[in-house]
Amino acid sequence: MRASRLVQLLLLLQSRGRTTAGVLATELEVSERTIHRDVDALSAAGVPIYAERGPHGGIQLVDGYRTRLTGLTADEAEALFLSGLPGPAAELGLGTVVAAARLKVLASLPTDLRARAARLVERFHLDAAAWFHDADHVPHLAVLAEAVWEGRRARIEYDRGSGPVERELDPLGLVLKAGVWYVVGSVDGAIRTYRAARIRSVGLTGEPVERPREFDLAAYWAASTAAYERDAPRIDVTVRVAPAAIDQLAELVGQRAVRAAETLPVEDPDGWRHLRLSIDWPEEAPARLLAVGDGIEVLEPPNVRRRIGELAEAAAGRYGAG
């Protein structure tokens, strides 16, 4: 806490110049005696700071001295501004806070780092949402963020698809994945993940969250997503595909599936490639493969080939094709 206050004191003096101990005490919500102790600590640490008595006195830094904000390098300053996603911050109710913080950091940077940070903001923009997908409408996101930050238990109503259920949730973290917000929390001692957009209502209780001592949000998310991808049902499909249709195939079944596909040593009369793919979610595979169009033919397994034929025949009948 004191280290943070010392940095704030330095930034205040740097931006305002000579300031009285009373003003600094009010700004930092401490006593004047604490301000004088902080000045002594900064001076002992080698910061050129001094106090002058009298009606026109005050505390100030030696002219020309500017802190480098605890030693930020050029790369660190650039990374700080690149990491500020305005959309997610606004969704969390922190849009104005993030903007104000960036302005304060920008003002405290040395001239050379300030120019580099400003140039980075002008030339790079991060958009977390996927193409052709509207962002999830998450009306309770700010309340969930408050519950996570304050460590307060929440009573939620969650739509599981088959109907709503009520849960007593100890929220442990929020995760933004490809434009979708997820809440990670503990329910009856088990850590679970909920899609935030499916939470119909949130009520905060007065009970504190019992946060597991060893819980690491980033590590949990990495392990859970790896397990989800590893354990997803799959089906092996053998296809012949035109070279021009490879990119479209990758968009429909996944880049990873196409990169990992086995290329079969078959001489095709049309110059097409023969691949053995492992595709997630077998029920969806026929429709996704049919969407590639006439640039692909499924060879195996017979049930997938047959299902694609049924879908194509039904579509042809609907559109009046012979």
C-alpha cells in the first residue's frame, strides 16, 4: 500500500509542481505527518525531493526531475497501451476508468516513451470478436465483475438450454474468449464454467467468497480448454478435395483439423488431394462437409457419405433441381 502511495505522490508532484503537504494529504487521504514521512523515505531512496517552509513553501521535486514510472522500458510502455481493449473494459463498466488511467500513465511517461505509446495507439487496434458474430449481450456483466472483484457470493439463474436452474456461485474470475464472456466459479466445492450471456439474473449476497488458496485462473482456464478440446467427440473422415477448396474446408472444419490431416498417397485423376481428417462433433460433420460444395467428395465412412447424400437430395428437391 505504501509503495503505491509513494508512486502517486511522485506523479502528483511531477504533474503539479510545488504542492503543500495539506493538499497532498487530502489527495492521498492520509495525514500531513504521513506525507512528511513519505518525503523523507523518498529522499533517503535518492529521489531529489525537498520541502520549503513558509507561506509560499511546499513540497517539490528538483527542477527537471521526472520519474520513469518505476522503470518502464519502451517495450513495456507499448505493451501497456496495446493491452487496453476498450470494448471489454466498457462491458465491465470500466471504460472511463481505463481511459483515465491511460491518460495518467501517458502524462507521466518521458517524452520519448510518450511519443512511442501514442504512435502505437494510432497504428494498432485489437478487436476480440470473431467475424460475422455479434457480441454476446451480457446485461449482468458489471454485477458479475463486482462480485468477482469484491469476493462476494452470487445467487444466479442460469439457462442450461433445457430450462433455468438456480445456483449459489462463488465467482472466482471472468474470462473473455473469442468475444464471449465466461464466469469461472465454485458451486458446492466444484469449480465450474458458465457462459455469462446465459445468466438471466444475478443477486449478490452478503457472504464472502471462499477462494481456494491454490487457485490460479489462467492455469485453470488453460487446463479446462485443453481438456474440452481433447475430450470433444470426433470422427475420422476420408475425403478427396480440390486444391482450390482447401481454404474453405479449413474454415468449415477448423484450421487445426486440416493442418493435422493425413495426406494419403493416392494418384487422383483430377489432381485432387486425398486427406484423412479428424473432425469434432460427428453430428455436425455431414452438414459442414456438404457446405464445401462441389470441391469435395467424402469417401469414408459410409454413414457420413450417405447422410451428405440425403441432405443434398433434400436441398435439391426443395429448390426444384432434377
